[in-house]
Amino acid sequence: MANQLSAGFGLRPIGKVGGNPSNMATTQYEIANDYTTAIYNGGIVVPASSGTIIISDQAIAPLGVLAGVEFVDSVTGKTTFKNYWPGSNAVSVDTNHPVKAFVHDDPMQLYVVVADGTNTDRATALADTFINCDMASVNNGSTATGRSSDMLDISTAATTNTLDVRIVGLYEDAANADYSAAGHQYIVRLNGHFNSGTTVAVGTYATTGI
């Protein structure tokens, strides 16, 4: 039976490692008000040396996952909330005010993500638990919903510690339980989180922005 999911939704927070209480809290950062690249809800962001955040380039330790933004509209003068950053060329931003970004940045945050390919059966998929995997189609999404379309590149699953995420389990969903088709889901956490260590590569750790 084919899965109902036919596309990704990025990384969706669901809890924390160890079953610790999780209120899905975010930390406020800034996006440069002249940053033209869209950052979608559920997309991975990384720190920049300018003190702002940018989209992931999959080579720098991740800071977290975007949950939404707030800025002042230069036309209306009103505070505007969006669940994603459309890019400065797609909105009217009052540059006298910062673009505030809200990021799920807890290193122990767990996320649900959709797999982009097949994995034969549940036993084969389960065997990917505790190893690492890259994300596929990163930095893409829908301007209609603001949601990321990033997926898990399940074909890359390996012990390599420089891959984007660590798989920690299967996400049980009866409507998307066909492991022989794309659309089944995993629970993951970000590898080499920026808030966790001392060097600059994914899978290791970072203390400074790029």
C-alpha cells in the first residue's frame, strides 16, 4: 500500500532525547534584513559570522530548525508574523527594525522527517536506527504554505559521523507505514549541533559562525 505522504515537510519537532519535558520552545535570532534567500519552516539554519542566521549549506554545524519570523512591514508600519522567511526581495521590510527568527535550537530536540526513498520493509528501516543520514532537497519549500519540503535521503544512511542527522527511531504512522515506498518517516536529531561543541564541521561541532 502506498504511503499518503508524497512530499517532505522538513523537520518537525516532536520531543527531546531522554523523554525530558519538551515545550517546543524556540530561541530568537536575527536574519539580515537584506537576506534575499527564502528560509522555510522546518528547514535547518546555521550561524553566520555576521551574527545572523542563514540556510544550511550541509557543511557547517547546524544551529537548529526555523519555526517562524517577525518583522515590521515598511508599507503598513505593522509588525508582521510569518511561518517562514520569504526573502527580503519578497516582502517590504522596515530596516529600522530587526528581522526576528525563532529557531528550535535545543541540541537534544527530536524531529520527525519523511524519507525520500524506499527501504524494503520495517526490519530494514529499523536497522538504520542509531546511524547517520543526509537530508535531501535541502533549502526547498512552498511559498504557499511556507513549509519546507526537505526530506531524509535514506540512501545515504551510514555510520559516517559527518552526515546531517542521527536516526534514533521509526515514527509510527499507520497511513505511512509502507517501508517499500517513499513517504515513511523517521525520528532524528541534528548531528554536530552548534550549541554542543568546539569545531566547525557537521558531525563534529562549532563555536563560531561562517
